[in-house]
Amino acid sequence: MAVEGGAGTGSTGGGSAGGSGSRLTPTWWPRWGAGVVVAGVAALVALGIHSLVPAVPLLTAAVGLGMIAGQIPASQRLLDTVLKPGIALAARRLLRIGIVLLGLKLSLFDIAGLGWPTIIVIVLIVGITFSATLGLGKLLRLPGTQPILIAAGFSICGASAVGAMSAVTRSKDEDQATPIALVTLCGTLAIFILPVLRLPLGLDEQQFGMWVGLSVHDVGQVVATAQIAGPAALAVAVVVKLTRVLTLAPMVAIVGLVERARDARELRAGAGNTAEIKRSGSGTSAKRPAIVPLFIAGFLAAVVVRTVVPLPGELLSVADMLQTALLAMALFALGSNIRFAALARTGWRALIVGLASWALIAVLSLGAVAILT
């Protein structure tokens, strides 16, 4: 509600300011330019925070900066008016480009090296966590598409999964805010809690790395958590985590099929006769989400390229830096849509779902480590 109200205020009360701004802005400067520049500056600030405090992942810092900006009245007004087009572009298009580039981190040979038992366990944990979180979210009557977005974020790959799933579910910005806040909170807690539990649980480096890769949300959070136990733990954690990321494609495809089937049922139920079905069918089918969005297909293509093409290390390094920068800008933009005042009204139910999902995936992953090692 806070987002919609701010946008409405900006469009009515800020009309003269917008006109003045348009006169001062060069004709070659795009409407989205200011928002993208701000997101880029925020990404650089997040990099500085990460450099000063390595325990804070860069992407987590970017989300945090966005969340802070979203609470300050002065920046709220800018985010909801002059910066809005660029922030929206960063939160959607730049996020999707970053997800495509994320595929270059993963080779199918790395996945095969884990062995079939580990791959099957990863798929099972993702499926169980996703289904249980979705069911709990619906049971507690979370609004909009929050249940499925929280399920994707906690079971697959954090904020990136939330952004990817929101494309196929056509989620509103306010529905994305709560899941992103929750995966950021729980992923940050994992950086400090999981290493403390390592010794009492008797986990060696490889076991700890597998536990982290199976249970922690964002890739950056996985790196920050696993590196505490050493390079062996980090190597295992990254491969396991990126294999979890690969499950994003089939999960999005499944949800896309479900969404299309639901649209078809609603169309048939709402049409009174054949002529109406034909009239409304063309319009509705155009609005149906793609079974596999283009950027998910691009992500899979990037994985295949990394597998079959011997890419030079310099190119992979540049792609990695670009991917990190784009995701940092996107996550700042997504974080800036979070309004704590709005979250407080329904936040306790979402918090229960998030903490329950986090506990479930941690316990399932720990059990899997015991079985596999």
C-alpha cells in the first residue's frame, strides 16, 4: 500500500516538478537513466562495504542498502517518482541478465562430479522444501503470490529465485518485498549461526561445505558461510549450491504450466458462450506467462556453453564481475521496494513461514549430509 500510495502521490502532487525535471533533462537522457545510475552507485557502495567487512556478502549489502533507502521519506519520494522507471528496469531486466550470466558459473561436468546420489538428494530437498513452504504459506493465508515466492527463495537460490519466479507468476512489487526481506534475513543469520554449529555437530570441512550448499539461500551467502571452514568446504559448497540453482529452470517451467492451465480454466469458466471464448481467448493467451521465460532459457544455454566450450579464464572473470554488478543493482532495486510499515501489518505470518522453511531445509540438509558422507 505504501508503494502504491507513494507512486500515486508522485504522479499527482509531483506533476510540476516532473515537468520542470523534463525541461532540465537532456533529450538524449532516457527516463530510466537516473534510477539505473542510482542502482549502480548503490552497487559500488555495497562493494565497498563487502571489501571493508568481508563477512557481509556484496549482494546482501546491496539488498540492505535498498531496504534502508526504502524507509527514508525523502528517498521514498524519489524512488516512487523520478527514479521509478530505472529502479523497475534494474529490478526486472538487469536481474534477468544477471541470472543468464550466472549460468556461466556452472558446468554439467561439475554436477556429474557430485554423483547421482547427491544430485537426487538435492532435487528431493528442493522439492520437499518448496512444497512444504508453499503449503504453509497458503495455510497461513499469505497475500498474493507471497507463498510461492517465499517457497522459491528458500528452496532454490534466494532473491534471484524470487525475481525469476515473479516473472512467471506476474507478481506485484509488493508481493516480492516480503520474500526478499525474509531470504536476506535468514541468509544473513546463516552466515553467523551455521559456523558456530559446525564443531558441536562434528562436521569436517567437506560435510560442512555440503550442508551450507544444500541449505543457504543466495550464492554470496553460501560463499561467506562456507569460506569460514576453509577452501575445501568452499569448493564443495559452491558446486552443490550451483546445482540447486539449476533446479530453478524446471521449477519455473512447472509453475508456468500450472499458471497457463489455471488461466485456461478461468477463461472457460468466465466465458458464457463459444463466441465469447474466442473473443477473450486471444487476449488472455497473450497475457499468459511463458512456460519457460526467455531468460531462464538463456541461463540453461549459458550452462551448456560453459560445459562444451573451453572459455578463457579472462572472459569468465569479466562475466562474473558483470553478473555480480547486475545482480547487486537489481537487488538494491528490489530491496528499495520494501516498506517496513507495510510489512508490519502481515509480517508475522510471513516470518513464521520463512523461519519454518529455513529450519526445514537446514534439518533436511543435515540429514542428507549424514547419509551421503
